[in-house]
Amino acid sequence: MRGAFGAVAAVLGSAAALPASAAALSPSASAVADDHLTVTVRHAGSGRDGTYELSCHPGAGSHPDVGGACQALDRNTRWGRDTFAPVAPGTVCTMLYGGPATAHVTGTWAGRPVDAAYDRSNGCEIGRWDRMVPLLPDLGT
């Protein structure tokens, strides 16, 4: 019986420590401070092509909309999910062509390395691109 009580106490003790351990599971303050991305956009037209640097938390860099880009990234960041994940294999997508624009995003976000390619070759890719506006230029659909 005493062993069972000890196990219950250990569980209760770890439950009391849950907020601290949950905080340890989220990106650390130093990881967030190191958020830095390089965004290269091609074939977007209207002066939108180029390579831009972006840092968030605090925001800085050569990106044309640092604050908006950081907000888009924060809005799309979920614990346990890749913010820059490609469209899942086997996904059924509309055969809608959004133009020749491409983008390549590299760097570090939420303490994780980033190397993501974007295009507008179908409805799924257009939606993936549009979720990252204004990190990526708004090309409309």
C-alpha cells in the first residue's frame, strides 16, 4: 500500500510541476530571440522579387514589411507542427495555376532549421503561399 501511495504522490508532485515542465516544452526565449529567416522571391513581378532578411522578436531586417511578416509567422506557428511544412503527399488540390512566382525561405524559426520552397502551381500551393502573406508577397488569386 505504501508503494502505491508513493506512486500517487509522485504523480501529484509532477502534476504540480506541470506549468514549469510545459514551459520547458515550448521554444525557449533564446530560441525565439534567434529567429532569423532569409526569403528569396522570384518571378513575382512588380518589384517584389529579391532576397530579404527578417528577424523577429524583436523585428528587424530588410524585408519590406517586418512587422506584418513576423505576425504572419506567429499566426501560423503551432507547437508540434512545422510552420513551413509542404503540402502533404496525396492531397487532392484544385488544378488552379497561380502564376510563375517562387519563394525559398531558409534560416531558423522557433528554434528549428527552415529550408522551405513555395510556388503557386495548384490550389493547395496557392493556399500555402497565401497563409504566409506578408512574409511572401500578396499576389492575389
